[in-house]
Amino acid sequence: MKKKQKKIKDFNQTSFYFEDYLETSKKNKSSKKENNFQDRIYLLFFFFLSLVIIFSIKIAHLSLSKTPVFNPENTYSKFSLTRRDIVDRNGVLISRNINSFHVAVIPKLIKDKKNFIIKLRLNFPELSISKIEEKFKRNKYFYLKKRIDQSERERFWALGEKGIKFESFQARMYTHRNLFNHDVVGQVDYDNFGISGIEKYFDRELKDKKILKEPLKLTLDTNIQYIISKELNEAITTFKATGGGALLIDANNGDILSLVSLPNFNINKRVTITDKKYTNKVTKGVYELGSIFKTFTIALALENNLVTSETIIENIPRSLKCSIHKISDMKEHPKNLSVEEILVRSSNVGSVILARKVGEKKFREFIENAKLIKSPELEIEEVGVPHKIRWDKCKLETIAFGHGITTTPLQAASTYSAIANGGKLIRPSLVKDRKILENKNLVSFETSKTINSILRKVVSSENGTAYFADKNGYYVGGKTGTAEGYGNKKDRINTFISVFPTNKPKYTLLVMLENPKINKDLIYDYRGIKTKAPYNTSGWNSVYVAGKIIEKIGPILAINKNEFTDQYVVEKFN
């Protein structure tokens, strides 16, 4: 019994010591936790103290530095918040960023709202007072007017109201309003990003800080643009046309000196254009351009040595058939015509006969090389896509006189430039010194020389269709085109493409009118005879407009009238 008791005693003793150990252990652990917590506090304190010291040193350094603490222009981005100027070929300003403002109202800060309304009514009659009164009722921050200039800002400031606030921003200003079409120079959005035209195509370059002070120079000439725009506007009114377009190209290097599409609008007023009437008719419009294609037909016949300009095509019928189609001439011509006369008199039937001699293969190659049915290559995105040609049985015959094939006026004028300048293909451009030279010829120099001579006779000869473009000293040559609208026979497209001076061509001018009407009150001086227009053809309207344009822009282009004669200069073009 004694032994058992002793064991129990020992067990109790052991249990006592274990409990004591646990209590001691708990005390030690609690002490360690307190120490760890204190260590962490000290560590965090030291960390934040270090940060304070580092930032203090950094701030002191920045305060001594010449670089501002914050400036959007000094970010790591290579792009600026502003944009480069856009100027014409002579350095005349077209587009520039200016400081502009939105004027807003904080209703809570306007003590006498009735008096404030009276001030607005007296000083800003253009504002809608009823709308402003309605906005006052909501008692929330609202805009009085957006996009105001400095002078308007000063007028609002003069009201002396604490509740008027101004928000400044960079606004794009177009100095000539509607002179340059919206999708030529283009527009920017409220965030200063280009959304159309040159502004969009060169958006990154226009915001590049490295060249911010260097303006982007265009090929356009403001003075010429103004003259052509004015004359075309007057023509639309005179002939009651629904619209029109004009293009002036340097025939040797592709510089676009003027590009006009009407109607247009003030590009300082940012709007979303959905109406087709505002489409750029020169670059994006796709049309059948009619008889101007006869020039290509004659050029191909000459180029392939099938005929000369003096070759007589005998027994030309009044009309001919191709499948179910009947092709005829608008006027009765002599049965025997030279190749030259076919173009001068604009014979549909004669052109078809020559096209058949050329053949479909050669014609297709020419169209492909001239890029007539491809989208134009230009420094804007607003370009048209000509319809694909389905080469059926009669397609060659209709294309011979400009029907059954669509293209843009820009492409047509470019092809004429190539034929006129000695055969050299050009790529039209809106930006100076960005030329991409084409390394192939469209036709030979000899063919070019002959075509220029014929085009001159289209204007100067008695039987020519473009008499009104014959301006003394400028030796204008060209070809008329009168066609129905593609897919809509009710539409009419009257076009005249001219080159001048024809003995050494420098410029190509295209004038186009949409749906013109005969002006019964307009008296023409036709070869010394006073008369009214007998037909609604391009010879009686588009040619008439082109003649007026050439007469006015000739001096600006510095064409020396005494330098040129009807005697062709036998030398290669530069």
C-alpha cells in the first residue's frame, strides 16, 4: 500500500510541476509577443522615417532644378498635347492650335439670378435665355457657351459675376473656314486627335514634339484655291448644278495645287458628316466620265503603231451594234475621219473602231498600269473605290468612249498628266517633298507629243468641242466628257480635263459639274457670234468654267504667254 501511495504522490507532484511549467511558458510567450510587436513598430517607424528623408532630398533637388515639377510637355511621351501648324506651299497659315475656352456657370455663386439673366440678354443676344433659365432651376454646374475665343472671354469676364468660370483648352483653328474641304485638310476631335483628312493621316507627325515648331507644308496654293472655289461656286449657281469639283495638278511632279469639292462647310464647326452631298467629289466620288476616255483609246492606237494621227478611217457608220447595244454619235460626222478628227469631233463610233484594233488585252493592260480602277494613293483616307470591270462581250466597245467603266476624277486627271508630260506616271500628292516617283512610263514621248497636239485642236479648231477654254497665250488643250450617273441615268456628269501649255505641259485642270442645267439667260460669245447654249453638254458649261479659271490663275502660275506658241517644242520633258 505504501508503494501505491508513493506512486500517486509522485503522479500528483509531476502534475503540479507540469502546470507550473505551462504557466511559466505562457508568461514567456506573452513577453516574446510584446517584444516582437515593439520591434515591428520600431521597424515601420524607421522605414517611414527613411522615406521622409528620401522625399525631402528629392524635393530639395527638384526645387533647385530648372525643370518644372509637372508639365504635360515634359512627359516621357514623344507626342505633344498641341499640334504643328499646317501651311500652304507659300507658307500661308491654314491650320493652327490656339488657346480656347468654355464658359460655365456655378448657380450657387450667382447671388442675383434675375439681374444675371438681364445682363446675358443684353450682351449675348445669340444665347438661348429660356434654356439658361431652365438650367438654373437644376442648380447644377452648366456651360453657357463652348469654344469661345479670347475676345468673347473678356466680354463674359466683364459681367463681373463670381459664378462665371472658364475652362481653357487647345482648339484647332482653320483660318480659311470652308476654303479647304473637310476631308482634305481635315478636322480634329475635342481630345486633339485627327479624325479626317491630312489631320488624321499625319496625326502622329503633327504631334511629334521634336518637330513641333516645323509646320507641315502642303502643295496647295491658297490664292489659286480661292479663285477656283469662287468660280466653281458661281458656276453651280449659274447652271443650277447640285454640286461640282475641280482639281489642278502639276503635270510633272504630281503636286496638287488646288482641290475643290462643293458643297462644303465651315470646318471650324465640328460636325459629323453623313450627308452624301459633303463627300469629296474629286477623291472619293466614283463616276463614269464619258468621252474623256476617248483620249486613252487614241493614245493606245498610236502607242501600238496601229495608226498615225493622219490615218483615215473610212466609211464610219452613223451607228453600230454590239450584241443588243446600239452605239451612235450625238452629231452627224463625215463618213471618213482621220484619227485626229475622231478625237477632235468626239466620235463614239470612230473610237469603238479604234478600240477594236487595239484589242481587249492591250486595253486591260493600260487600265491596270494607269491604276484607273484602283483606289487613289493619296495622303488622306477619304478616297473612292472604282467598280470592278466585268469584261463581257461589249465592254471593250463601251469603255472606248467612257461608258461601263468608273473612276475618280483624281485618277482621270493623273492619267491625263502622264499622257501630257511625256508619258511619265505620277503619283498625286497633297504634301510638299513627299513624292514617290513611279519608275515606268504609261506611253512613249512620241505618243505624248501627238496627243498633246490633238488635244490642242479640240480647243482651238473649228470642229473642236472645247472652244470656251481657248484663252490667248495659254495654249490650252483638253477633252470634254458628258455622261449619265453610274447606276442612275437621271444624273448627269459634265467634265472637262485640260492640259496647258500643250507644247510643253505644266498643269492639268479638271472641272466637273453634277446635274447642270441649261441657263436660258446666259449669252455666249461663240467664235464672235452671240448665242445661247443649244445643248446641256460639258462644252457649254464645264469648258466655260475652266476657261474662266485658266484666265485668272495663269498669271499666278507665272506662265509666260510669250514663251509658248502652237509650234510644238521638240524636246524631252523635264
